[in-house]
Amino acid sequence: MTGGLGDALSSVVTLLKPMLSIAKMVEAGGRWQVERHDMASPFYCAIVEGNCQVEVAGRPSKTLVAGDFILIPEMHRFRMTSHIPPEPSKPSSRLEIEPGRIRLGPEDAAIGMRALVGHCRFDTSARELLVSLLPEIIHVSGHDRLMALVSVIHEETRAARPGRELILERLLEVLMIEALRSGPAVEMPPGLLRGLQDRRLATSLQRIHSATGGDISVTELAREAGMSRSGFFEKFRREIGRSPMDYVTDWRMAIAKTLLKQGKHTNTEIALKVGYGSASAFGLAFARHVGLSPRTFQKQCS
């Protein structure tokens, strides 16, 4: 869980442990609309045919066309409509044609949009922190690999083949990594992906994510990045959205939460894995950061 986590982006997605809840084909015709509130779940959508309008959490509406893909790491409010939405007094009809296939809009209207849609969950005790490192929405156009991955996930959910759950877990991890690394850099808010666009910060992030059990200081990170200490500190805080040592602590505590939830390690073992010399030092740091002792946190997870 420490040195073997790999690069920064992969380690975050691995720790999030995305799990598929629902995968479906949505077909729509005429004037239609679907709206959800307070879902607090990851969501992806790949437009296979036609177009639609999407509005997420009060952001300006986006037009999605065939070949477009969106990923929302944490969706709370969502509205998807035809180019001209139905009148408020005429709610859109919804019909489940068969398991995993949904029809929206008047039944007699020609199909104008097809999309592969998935709802997920993150099976992690550090969801809030990890999601905060990611953009609110990723929108990628014309990416054949993403469209192919979504199609394979959809096919796998329809079949009852051996190894299905494990394959879906791995496919979903690959889908998230591919989507996150393919998003346009110019639209990235402060966070992990924006930091990874900078070669010097990417080196520091890699060090933080891989050397979770060793000593790390701002001076050392700055030297490895070829920058002054003050220049590195300000750049890191501006691009990542938190100070270097706050990031180090946040990341190590995310790993500690995961290890505590697994229940396979003693506090002493966890302390060493996340850079603390003793169980008591780790316990004090964990309680200060989380607001609970490691033991209490572990009990709440069981």
C-alpha cells in the first residue's frame, strides 16, 4: 500500500476503489428530460448517437454530441434534456424496455439520442479528500479509447460470466484514469491533475505518493524540483490548492484510513507505512486530523 502504489494519478484512483452500481443504454426521442438531485455518486456518460444538453450542479448547460464523454467524480445535481426540453407542465416519460435499456420521451418519436450511462460508488473511507483532488467534471471529445472502454463495460454488465465483478472493477479504474488524464489541461481547477501538468510539481507529487513511509520536507521537495523553497511552496499551493505538507499529511491519512478499514494491520505497522515512528505518534496525528482515534475510526468502519 506504500511504495507499490505507482504514479500519483493511479494511486488516487486505486485508493478510491470505484465500483459500478448501474450501467445502462439510454435512448431518447422527441422532447425529453431526466433530472436527479442529491445523488452524491460518480457518474459517466458516453454519447453514442445524436446530441443532448447537460447541466451539472448549476453550471452552464453543455451540448454533448456523438463521441463526447463526461465523467463527474461526485454528482449532486444533474439535468439532461433534448435540445429543446419539454414544457414544465409535460413531464418526460420514462420506460424500461428491458434490463439495462431505458427509453425517454414520447414512445412514437424517432430515436434522436443514444448514450451509455453508468452510476458508480467509491468504496473508500477517504472519499471526501480524494474527490477534492479531482475536477468537478471532465469533458472529452472524440476519444475512441474512452468510447471503447464504456462499450466493453456495458457489455460486461449484460453477461453473467466468471470473473465479472473483478473485470468490472479493473475496467472502471482504467476508464477513470483514461478520462482524468485526457481532459483538457486549460480547464483544470487547482488539484492533482493541474499539478501533474507541471513537470516539476509532477516530480514532487510522484515522490509524495510513492514514499509514504519516509521523511519528506518542503526543502527536500523544492530541491528535487529545482526550485527555491519559497517559490516551490507558493507554486504548489497555487496549483494543487493546499500546501505541500498539508498534502503529504492528507495523502498519508487517506492511506491510513484505508488500512484501518481493511483491519489487517496493527497500528504500529500502519504508523510505519505512513511515516510515523510509533503507534502513539500516529494515533495523536490521526486523531488531530480525523477527529477520532484509530481504534474508534476502525470500529465505525466495521
